[in-house]
Amino acid sequence: MPDGRPTLVLHPGALGDVLLAVPALRALRRAAPGVPLRLAAQPRIGTLLARLGLVDESLAFDGLGLEALFVEDRATPTVEAIERAGRVVCWFGARDEVFVRRLRALAPEAVVASPVAEGGRTVWQHLLASVGGEGDAPCEPVAVPGRLQEEGRRALTD
């Protein structure tokens, strides 16, 4: 469980893939109220989820330096965002043994799960279960603040 340090979620997927993670993101927030929830994703997607209030902060996934975790090397790489996190959830790289081992060297309690559902579950249920959430939790709509709706209208008009 987090110790007051942020929870870091790693998810480089496209918009639809990340939106399927919303129930799991909500479960992470409920499990640790007051603990910052950071999402490392594609910048536009992460920014959108932050503006929707689903996460507290967005990080550029490609800027974290995770590529160093895929290479066998004696030196343990420094990945600052992981080292600052109280909890790490990674929906990426689960099938790469080197990556998983080296990520867990930095964050021994890291949850590493494939973003692909198996065993008859839907993707959102799989991601929710990977963080210990209820498998049949309701999927509430995402509330879009009026200010963000207006920005969208202006962008479409322009």
C-alpha cells in the first residue's frame, strides 16, 4: 500500500485502451484517498485524464527512461518517477522477463499485468482485478467539466 508517496500507473496505450482502465484508476484512488495518482501515458491522453480529474498528474510515458529496463545490465537504472512512487502499477511489458525483473528491482511490490484480458473477462474487469478492485464494479460515466466541454466546442468550431 502507498505510504503517502504517489501511486504511479504506467499505461502507454491508445485512448480506448486507457479509457478501459478508468474503473481501475478509480479503484486505486478509493484504496488510497489523498495519495496523489500519477499516470504515465501518451501526453495528450494523460493530460485529458488529468483534466477530467481521473488522475492528479500526467507524465510523458516516453520520457521516463523505461527502455533501460529492457536491457540486461549489471547496473540498476535510475527511473526517478518509479523511485519516488509509493506504489507502481504497470499495464505494460508483462511478457518481458527482463523488464519485469528490473522493474521489480526498483519497485519490489509493483503490480505488473498485461493490458490484455484473458479467461473470459473484459479488459476493464481484468485491469480492475489487477489492482484488487471488485470485478463487477459499475462503470460510471466520466463527468466532463463544463469548461472542458466549452474548450472542445471551440476547437470543433475552429
